[in-house]
Amino acid sequence: MNQRDIIAAAMGARFLDGNDPSIRLRCPICGQPITPSTSVWHCTSEPAHEYAEMDGVPLLLHSERSVFRAEDFHARPRTTFKDPPAWAARLGRLLPSPSRDVSSEECRLQLARLLAARPAGRRRVLVIGCGDGSAGYGVMAEVEGTQWLETDVSLAGRARIVCDASDLPFEDGQFDLVICVAVLEHVLEPQRCVDEMHRVLVDDGLVYATTPFMQQVHMGEYDFTRFTRSGHRWLFRAFDEVGSGVATGPASVLVWSVEYFLMAWTGSVGLRRVIKGLTRLLFGWMTLLDPLLARRVPANDAAGGFFFIGRRAAGPTLSAREMLGYYRGADALK
Ligand SMILES: [Zn+2]
């Protein structure tokens, strides 16, 4: 059967609000249920932990453990996003971007098939780090009966709940798929976040994550860590692997490296913007090579980042020793 035929023709996706009664919320601090409200949300503890909301979006953050505070959002609702001036953003959209995810279309198709294969009513998706939604969900959002809850640590447009992946404000076992694209490099404790994803997924729930391996610092103070393909697999060791591979290729790394090599000479915002534009103009085309490179084994040693699609397991699916056999780079060809 044609892959696209499997996917329901009807646009059945429904995007949920944070106060949707079908979502069971829990306090990120004490774990007690949270009652949605029209102003201050609070948990059922005595005394209750209280959570402010902005524009109808609750800020369900652990006040001690998270790097974010509710007051950050009053000062700067977009928190992690560093918005360039409008002209620079327009120009940036015209220039070839070095950030080409060569795997995303195939991953979305695979996930759409996996979602469509689940019984109706078991197609609920949690998006961690939805951003402004510009990347879209492609064919995944065309699967009939999918319900989507979009979250972020930025009020960047689409988030219906502000929460930190380190302490997800959801009761256990509620989601069928967790999407976490380009997020884990921005958290202090990636393993804790993956454990949280595991907790809120149903028993056979799915996870889709992409995380950089060789990419320079982006989002400034909100950038903490990187993973090899093996390191990324180990993070998700409580999942069976459905698929994994190169997300951004060696050419992306090369273009970023030229850009950041030149930008390392100057802190001038204007000059750095010029360097960025020129590098993209002159070298951005090179990322056209990445789809050719991505499936080559040595590319695993040189990639910009990796994707992982997994199915939740009850416990670890591979041992520390087995990780040596998992390695997929050039040395594995010897
Ligand atoms: Zn509480």
C-alpha cells in the first residue's frame, strides 16, 4: 500500500489547550494534581503551590529546579529566542540555511504511519519545545484523530503550557508520542528529561528526538550539552530503537564552522550579522550534499546531529557493554 494512503485523508488533528479536561496535570514541585483556573493555577497540596498564567497559558515551572522563573516571562515572553531585527530576519529567510535536517521528512512519515497504526483514541502527542511551530508537523498532523499538546519554555506563539522538560507537569502514562526536536542540548539534565518523557508515555508510547552532536553554541546562555550517536542512544536506553541516524549532516557542520570561525574574531553584533549572511550566501549551498552523505557510515563521526525514534520499554533495552557494539561510525567498518 502506498505510504500516503495509510494516512487518513481527513485533517483530523486537534490542538489542545492547557486546561483541556482530558489532560491530567500534576504539580511539578509536589506531584499533586493541578486545578486549571482562569487566573492563578494551583495544586491540591496544603498550602498549595501556585502558578501564574500569561495570555491563558499557565507557567507550570519548578521554582527551584528550573533555570526559568515565572517573572522571566513577564520581562521577556520569548525567553530563549533571540530575535534579530525584522530586516535581518527577512534577509535570513532568503539565504540558504546551514541547518538542514535531512531526516525530518522520512521521520515524520514513519511516525505518521506508527500513529495511524494505533487504535483511535490512542494518538495523543506531546510536543516539548514547540517553538513558533514554523517547522510544522507535516504528515503527522494529517493522521486522523491525533490530539496535540504543545509546550515550551518560551511564549513563542504556539505553546499552550509553559513547562520545563526536567519536571513535566503531567500525570504518568498519558501520551502516545513525545516529540522533542532540538531541545536536549538546552537542558541541564538531559537524562532527567528523557526519564520524564518515559514517565508520561503510555506503555508502548513512542518518542522522537533530534539532538545536535557538532553544532556551535546557539541560544546563548541556554545551551549546555551535545551527544554522539552512541551517547544519544544511551540516553534513550529505556526505549527499543525503531530508527536512528543522521539528522544534520557534515556539510551543515562545515558551514557552521566557517561561520563561527569568522565570528570568533569579533563580538560586534553588526559584524557578526554580516559574517553570518555572507557565509550562508557563499557556502549555504553545500548542505545540498548532506542528503548524499547522511546514509554513509563515516558520516556518523562527522554529523551535526542525530535523530532517535524509540518505543517505550519497561526497563533498559541494552547494557553498558552492548553500547560498544552499537557504535555506527567509520571504525565499525574495520
Ligand atoms: Zn504542589
